[in-house]
Amino acid sequence: MKTNFSLIVIVSVTLIFLCRCNSQSSYKFLNNDTDKFYDTNYNNFKSFLKRFKNDSVFQHSRIKFPLIKENLVGDLDEAKNETIQIDSSKWTYLTLHYDSSYATRKIDAYSEEILFSKDTAHLSYNGIDNGINVEFIFVNYDGIWYLIRWKDLSD
């Protein structure tokens, strides 16, 4: 009887944990420290990112120029990384809207993932069987988030 009760408790706790993990967004912490400091910065980043995605003037103000952009150039067999710098005057608004249905569409499906630590966040768009591989790196300087690097390694 005690064995059955223990098994039920273990299974229940495991199911609760799995449901809780599945209900959260695709944000992941890059470290194991989830104290209040990290939680506050995490929530701060989510608010920042929402505005960054929707407000072109705000987006422009939160980029450290010249922005470093890394591209994959050349044929698939001989592809090389090319790094360029984008000046403030040449910046055009990035539409980063994402809907979870994008991961299941038939053509150009991709997912969004954010890896987060106390002062750095990596926003990634990864294709599902199609070669899409884009990453935006944000850094928190004195409580203010900025885009510092853009990697487009799509093939």
C-alpha cells in the first residue's frame, strides 16, 4: 500500500513538473540561478522585446551601432562567414513578429527560441527542415537592453 502511494506521489509530481514546463514559453535560462534578480531581468527583457518588435523608433534607439551582422555567403559546399557593420543611417526596421503557428506551416516553418541569462539574451529563429538559422544577441547595459549582433547563417 505504501509503495502504491509513493508511486502515485512520484508520478503526480512528475506530471505537474512536465505540464508546468510545457505551458511556459520557449524562454530558457542559460544558467541554473533563478533567483529574483534573474526573474526581474527576464520579465524586463520580455517587455523590452515586445516593444522592440512593434515600435520602429524604439527599435532604432535600442541598437548599438555600428551593428555587427554575420552572414553566410557562397555555395553550400564553400560557404563562408562574412561580417559587415551596419551604420545607423542604413538601418531599416526589422519585422520580428512571431506566431506559434509558424512552426507548423507547410512552407518555411520555423520556431522562435530565447536563451536568457542575467545580462544577455539570444533570440533565435530556427527553420524546420529548411535551413533558416537567424540569431539576434541582446545585452543589458545598466538596466537597458540593446541589440548588439545579428547572425544570419541560413543556407
